[in-house]
Amino acid sequence: MHALFALTITFMKPIKEALSLLQSPRKIFITTHHKPDGDAIGSMLGLANYLTQKAHQVTAVAPSELPDFLCWMPGVSELLNYEAESKLCDRALAEAEIIFCVDFNDFSRTKHLTTQLENSTLPKILIDHHLLPKDVWDYGISQPEKSSTCEMVYDFINLSGDNEMIDTSIAACLYAGVLTDTGSFRFPCTTASTHLMCADLLSKGLNHSQIHEQIFDSWSQKRMQFLGYVLLEKMQLIPDYHAGLIALSREDVKAFGVTTGDTEGLVNYPLSIQGIRFSTLITERGDEVRMSFRSKGNFDVSSFAREYFNGGGHFNAAGGKSLLSFKETIARFNQILSDIHPANF
Ligand code: 5GP
Ligand code: MN
């Protein structure tokens, strides 16, 4: 096909046009990305709690298990984990009438649900804030400038005219995602609208300090010791590139009995060092080598992840994977850095 024809794109319809689909009770399937984080689970459960209140029959499916620090969230006991309950999840999808996808913009980010989502003929609705969405949704909203998908779910509830339906359960879920995706309100994506939303949630009875404690101050002793080990033994700095690198092998992770979520946030530590503006975490996990990237300022880690590590994400926070072995991945990462002029970091 001629390149010009290949460029013909049909964009998804605005999310407000999907509201008419929700006027009578529906069977709704909601999902998010593999290895879900606070914003993924918060937006999924915030939306699930809201739609359930609206008399819809909702099934929320996480493609893989949750980290312990998110297991307090209202609605978590009804949440299905695809890796543990695939048959129940498949049945819910087969019976569903509408699909919501939150906090990802490419079906492959769900890992196990990729083919089912591709083949499904149900109306699919996207709510997401990652860069460069795939054009595979019927309705939706993509706003990379937003702090979090949770803030977008809050906007969606308001767009539906249902602000008064936000109870402390919905508020807790949405606040958790905003808190985690903004790095406790310190990243540049935090805006006046983010704070106005939080003010509204507080006025509805949100217990913000309890949520902070559940997410950030509920570590196991092992996790804290693992952090000490990582910072002392595993963190390397590459000053010419203003870069920090942490590479964790399967053995490193095994030695401390690290569980899902225990590596969360490690990638941010090098950025707390003066002069470091780019940080990378390489983790050998199962049969995969996962990459996490963070930056401060104007180095676009989403493009870096897309170009070199089959990934993507946001300008200052992105992820990807390597198809090489753990050792080869470290060597390739160092090679990529040395091929780029340090002034570009
Ligand atoms: P994390 O480093 O916390 O896993 O991910 C950082 C950000 O990048 C998150 O917003 C996450 O959704 C996104 N991300 C992580 N891994 C991938 C990936 O493999 N592909 C894409 N497109 N985005 C990713
Ligand atoms: Mn997010």
C-alpha cells in the first residue's frame, strides 16, 4: 500500500459520546496493565466502585498480582487476577457488553489479554495518560499532560454529572493513584487541577495520611534491608552522563525473598543525588529482563525506552523490556550510553 494511504487514521470518539452506552445497567469489564501500579489499580477500582454504584455489573481484572502495599484498596477483594483466575476472567469478558481500559494505551501492555482485546468486537473505552496511544479504541480520552489516570477517572465521574457519588471508597482509590504517579505531588505533572481534585476528595472525608502510611510506610523489614543492600552494593553512577544504574539479577532478588512491589520506587533513588538526571533499573524477573527509566528535566525517557528497549511511557517515567540476557542487557545499555553524546543527557 502507498505510504499516504497507510497513514489514514480513524481516531476514537470522545469519551462523552460513550455516556449514552451507560444509561442502563450494563455488564462492564475493566482492565489495566500487567504488573499494575498504584495508578493502574486506583483508577480501575475507583471506576469499578463508581460504576457499581450506578447499578452496572462490573468485573475488574488485573493481568497479574498486586503488590502488598495496594491490597488495602476498597474493592480489592472482588478484583480478579488473570494469572491466578484466567477462566473466571475469560468468562467475564465473554459475558461483558462494554470494556474499559485504564492506565495503558497499547493492548500488549496487558500481556495475557492482548489477543482477546484485539479480537473483541465490544465497544472499548480508553482512559489513559501515556504518550502515543494506539488507535484501537472506539471511545476514550488520552491526556498525556494529566498527572494520573486517577485524575482522569475523577474528571470522567464529573463529566457524567456524578460528583456527589464520590464516597470515601472511590476517593481513597483515586487519591492512591494520584499520590503514587505524582511522586507525592512533586513531579512536574502535578497541576492546580490535581490539587483541586484532592481538596474535593478531602472535603468528602478522604483520610489522606492513612493512605500515605498504607502505601509508603508499611514496608517489611526485609524490603528495607533489600533497599540498603541495593543502594550500597548495586547502585552505580555514571557522572559524565548524569546517570545512575541499578541492575538486579535473579539471584539478588532471590537472596532477599523480594516479592511483587518490593522493587517499586528503587529507580527513583539515584535521582535524589545532586547532578543525576537519568536513572535506570534493570531487573531480571522470571524469563524477562525489565527496564525502568526515570529522568529529571528535559531528557525524554519515553523516547529512549521506545527506541532501545521495546517500551514507552511518559516523558520522565518509562519502562520497557530487553530481549537479551541480563548480562548482555547491561552491556548493551552501557554501549547505548557511550554512543550518545553526554551533552544529550
Ligand atoms: P515502571 O518503570 O514504573 O514500570 O513504568 C513507568 C511508566 O512507563 C509507567 O507509566 C508504565 O505504564 C510505563 N511502562 C512501563 N513498562 C512499559 C512498557 O513495556 N511499554 C510501555 N509502552 N510503557 C511502559
Ligand atoms: Mn499512570
